Amino acid sequence: MPEPLSAPPTTHLTQEAATPTASDHGRPLALRVLGSNRVLQLAGPECSVGTARGNTLVLSDPYVSKRHCALYEADGALLVQDLSSRNGTWVNDVRVDRCAVGAGARIVVGRTALQLVGEAPPSPGRFGLVGEHPSVRRLVESIERLGTCRQPVLIQGETGTGKELVARGLHEASAWRAGPFEPLNCGAIPRELAESELFGHVAGAFTGAGRERRGAFERADGGTLFLDEVGEMPLELQPKLLRVLEEGVVQRIGEDRRRPVSVRVVAATNRELAVEAERGRFRLDLYHRIAVEVLRLPPLRDRPEDIPLLVRHFLELEAPGGNVALDPRLLEGLRQQSWPGNVRELRNVVRRMLDRCYEPASELDLETLLERAPARPAEPGLVACLGRSMREIRRDAYLVNLRACGGNRSAAASILEVPKSTFFDHLRELGIDEV
């Protein structure tokens, strides 16, 4: 029999009506097995879940008990009851003995995730994704569906669309959420240190390696490794990454020992990796290995109706409990912006607006936004190249576009199609501090 799943210390809860009940949604709920097409309509006085024949929902998960949990209605509420299972019953990331549940609730038994569904779709606020646009709702549903799958996921989207937020959501939705979430920005690692950052090294493996170091794969063992800006990974390192993904073992630099790792890889990029692979700038076999599932994040300009929700969300995060009145003209002006920096840029605008408010109850108007937000040039500024070094050309190109963006580094990086972290590193290397 499999060993019990490891879990963090938890508190057993008993809550009779903490969430909406089945009757709140006007029709019976169904129980969906995430990661599959199985949907069970809830009918009758009780629905039992387990591996034994005779349960209403029979699962083949070896980490699920013969009779694991049951759902039943009592006093108008739909309750889930753990049946002294070996690995516990989890509702919305909390281990429970018994609690009330409603549409959208996520129930994890063993390594199987279930979700109660009805007329109401999953809450778009889940995983920190704020918005009512259909693309946001579909994204939430995809995270729920893919959370329990072990295969790699590639997240594609423009700068500032929330790729790391989605990666963390995939980790939180997984049965391995108790393990580490290890982010690694591939675009910010110096080329000569990239292999060490991924796989680690032993003391003396190369100049400057004074002591041994675990790589990102080892640090993420038992959890999720998030490879941000994976399109920036050096070509010569990509075969080694592919080998680790295929074999599940890593080898530190300077060591013969091969160490097994159990890691779910989530990668992200603002590039079209399929196109990059066709052009020889990214290995095609690696692309197919990390893009088993692909999530595409919508740019903010495609969902302007979500901007008021996001503004209020960011105001609450930046000034919790503050009394800030929003002029309708301001919200309409925000809706009309192109937002090249997407949600990240919008949050920075909210921060700048709050910097202008000195009273607890302040009126923010459209002029406040327009005064602070830099204009975005239509195309990258041009610089003369003949007879000049690459460093000189790059420095002038960065300066021209920074000035055109009013000093906004994120906007300049987006226009030049350089990952923001790489752009910031280049600014330091080129000695560009102020514009």
C-alpha cells in the first residue's frame, strides 16, 4: 500500500455553514473530477467517494481510502464529511473533518482533486486573478483542470500579464502544493552560471565555487519549478534541461553522482516559442517537452471591462481601508489606455496616483493619471550603427527609448522586446542610472 501523503501541520475544522449551500444556486450541484471528463450529478441523500466498489464515485487513486469521504445535505446545507481516511479530506486547501461546501469548492482526496460545479463558474478571484471577462474565467478553469496533472505547462503572454501568478496558481491547485515553489528567471542568469543555477555544483567545480550548491531542480524537489523567461535560456544548456525532464535526475557540475528529483515544471515566456524553434533559436524537442499544455494569458487591452475591478483591487492592496473616491471619468480614461505593460503597469499607475493623495478621502481624476503616465512611442527609436561597437549601439538604443517613454523602464523594455529583468541587467552593465 502506498505511503501516506506528506502534508503540512493543519487544524481539523468543523464548520456548519461557512460557504454557500446547494440551494443557493437554484439547482443541484455536480462533482467534477479535475483533470478528466468525469462529472457526477449529485442526487440522493448521500454521495460517497472512495476506491471500494459501492461508492457513488469510485476512484482508482491508490492514495484514496476505500471509503474516503461523503457529501450529504443537512438543514439546507451541503456538507462534506471525512470518513476517517488515511490521508485526509481537504477543502479549499484546509484539512477538514466536516464542513459546508458550495459551488466552486475544491475537494482534494489523496492525489485526486474534485470540484463542485453548478450554474456559477469558478470564482474569477481565485488564484489572485481578478476579472469577470470570459478569458479570465476560462483561465481559472484551466488552472483547476491542470493543477492535478503532473505534465509540464507553458504559460505564454505579454509582459505584465501575470505569468508568475498563474504559475503559483498551478502549484496551489496541485497535490504537491505542500512542496516548494521555486522560481528561476532564465533571462536574469549570467550565461556562465546558468548550468550551476539549474543543476548545482560541488566545491571546486570551477573558479569561484568555494562550496557546494544545490541547483533549482533540487531546491524544487517535491514541488514546482517555475522557469520564467525560458526563451532566454542559452541554446547550449537546453539539451541538458531536456535530459533532466526526460530522466528525472540531475547531476551537479563536477560530480559523477546522479540525483533523482521529482519536480513539476512550469515555464513562461513572452515569445512565441514555436516560431523561435522554427527559426533555430530554441530547441524544437525541448519546446514540445515543456509545452505539453499551453496557457495563453490575455493582454489587458482585450478586457477593458475588468479595469475598474482591478483598480479597486489594487487600491485595497496598496491602501487597505482607505477612503478613495474614483471619478467615473478616471475609470473611463483608464479603460481607453493601450496598457503595453498590462496589469503590472496598471498597478504602478494606481501606486503613482496614491502618491498624489495626501488626505484619507481623496478624489482621483483623469488628469492625475494623464500627468503621470508616460506616452508610448509607436515604434522603437532608431540609432546610427555604422562604425560603432555593439555596446555603443545598445547603450544609445536603450537611452533613446527610455527618453521616449519618459524614463519608464518597463515600457522601454516592452518596446524593445527585451525581457524586463534582462533589460535592467543591461542598464547596470551599461552604466545607465538616470534618464
